[in-house]
Amino acid sequence: MSTYPVIFDVSLPTRHDRLQLLVRLLISIVLGIIGISLGWLLLVAYFALPAAAAIAIGTYGVEHYFARTAPAIARVVRWLLSFEAYMSFLTDRFPTGEESLVRYRVTPAGAPTPADALWRLLASLPEALILAILGWVAGIVWLISLVFVLVTEAVPAGLLGFQRGLLRWQARLLAYHASVVDVAPPYALDTGPEPPATHA
């Protein structure tokens, strides 16, 4: 059971629709034509989130940042994670902004300063490099998943678990980069489902 203050999970489909496979291929082709990839989107988020956090915290203060700016950032990050989950076969529905596809919850903690927010760019560089290497592996897993969907309309649980673990790690790192949590994420590819939400 994870104690990290970021919850990320996806309800995995039991069957995949081959039509959605075609949609994924078309999206990949269009993004490739205009020169955008999932890695590029994550790289932009990697640099943009600390900069946005530093500016907002420096301008309005931490309380305002946690109350107003951080929730808006979380909505954007949730959509990016939902899009990546869709492209990685973790869900079979294109993200439209609804929260039902991806469970992404962040418990804000800490009192970041603008300097803290920018320092995270360097502090998390080793983790980002590991995630970049795992991203290449994820590309191979994507191709294997594509073949499985084409032939059997199902992706083996191990492949989906790897993609979920990688996406969970990215979700934690993005929350850290947005200065919403004060502890760097663990170096862990946590592939299992998150525990169910508990209510006080």
C-alpha cells in the first residue's frame, strides 16, 4: 500500500475495441505529422510546471497557489495522464475531461517557495532520465499491445501493469514538479492497483 500523497489508477478494460485501435493509430499519425509525441508533451510539462509554480507562488503566495492554481494544474495533468492512459491501452475511451477514466488525487503538502519550485528541475533529473529510458521500453510494450488487440482484443495483464506503473510514476513526478507535494516520488514502478479510497 502506497503512502505517497498522490493517487493514480485506471480501471483496466477486460476487452479492447479494434475501432479504438484505429483511432489511436490515426492520433499517432496526426501527432507525428505535426511533430508532437507523448514524450514531447511530458517534457514540456516537466519544465513548465516548476516555472508556473514559481511564478504563481511568488506572485500570490502558497495559500492562494494551493487553493486556486494547483487545482487548475491538476485538471490539466489529469487530462494529460488520461490521454496517455488511452494511448497506452490502459483505457479504451478517449478522455473528455471526466474523472471516471483516471483516478488522480493529490494531497497538497509543504510550503514551497519559488526557489524550491525551480530547484525541482535539477533535483528530479535522475528520475526523469530513468523515466525516459522506461519510456522507450513502453514504446515496445505499446507495439506488442497493439498486436494483442489486433489478434485477441485483449492485452495481457503484465503489459498493462507495466504501463500503469510507468504512468503512476509520471503522475507522482508531475505533482512534485508542480510543487503540490514536498517529497520527491520514490524510485518505484508500482504496477498494482491503488487501494480503494477511504472516507473519514
